[in-house]
Amino acid sequence: MVWDGRSSPPAGPPPVVRLHGVGGPSRPAATGANGLLAAGARRSMVGVNLGRITVAVDGSPHAERALDFAVDLAKRYESHLSIVVVAPLVPIYVPSAEPWSAAQVPETEVAQYRTLLDQATERARKAGLTAIDGVCLEGVIADELLAQIEAHPTDLLVLGSRGLSTAKRLLLGSVSDAVLHHVKCPVLVVRPSP
């Protein structure tokens, strides 16, 4: 009898679990009295489809590591890689007597973020990827990322755990936290190496 791992284990002798990629024949899984797999026992994984991977890049060391992860995953799963860069709007506080107007990102900063996008795209190409696209957006980082993913659905979003300085994080909030709570796809948050 073969157990697919999704339903309750059948009664009787231990079920056989198909081990994919291990190189050996199917082996009985070690099940406890409750019918659950014992510690260390393996069961087959459901096939993962990562046709499109999106990575957010901002030039920080955390984002660079996230890009490395995304490129590696895209190579392994033969995925399309989308690179997103957001030039942030910096909040400007004006006295309450004056009308509010949206701040524009200085052209020099936008050019800097476009350069980041070009560098990230080139890194992915040098790593051997051919299915790559990139976009440089302007606005509130979390909002722009969420809008981009809604407009162009992805199978996995890869983010660095931090991208801004501590002072800016206190002012703007954590982008990865905001995205994690609102995005509808799996998210991989990459932390720095120990």
C-alpha cells in the first residue's frame, strides 16, 4: 500500500512512502502509535511550480543576498525572474496652513534606482538566466510592490529582511513586514549570513 501523505494513514502495516530524489526504492515510513510520521521519516513533497519569481532590490546588502537567492532558485526551477526596484517617495512635512502636495522623487535618485535595476539584471544574466524582466517604480515601497504583484502575479516573492537604515525604518515602517501581511503569494524573506 502506498500512502500519499495527505490523508490519514491507513490502518495496518506501516505505509510505504515514495521518496523522490533519494535514489533508493520506496521504504516503509516509521509511524508512531498515533499514525503520524516519526521524527526523521520522510514523505514525498507536493510538486512545487515556480514559473515566475519576483525579487525586490534596493541596493542594500540584504537585498543583494535576496537577489542571489532569487537567481539561484530561478536557475534551479527554470523560472522567469522579475526584478523590482522602487525609488521611495520621501515624506515631506509642511505646516498645516499650506496645501499638501505629493513630493516628487528627485531625478538623481530615480537615476540611481534605475542603475540598481540595470546592475541586478546584468548580474542575473551573467549567472545564466535568460528569462528576466525588470521594472523601476516610484512611490511608497510596500504599496508599489503589492500593486506590482497584483498586476503581475508571481509564484514566489523574495525580499531582504531589511533595506533601510534604522532611522528610516522607524519613520517608514518595515517594508518586509508590510508586504508579508498583505501579499497573496509565498514570500521568502532572506536574512544576512551569520
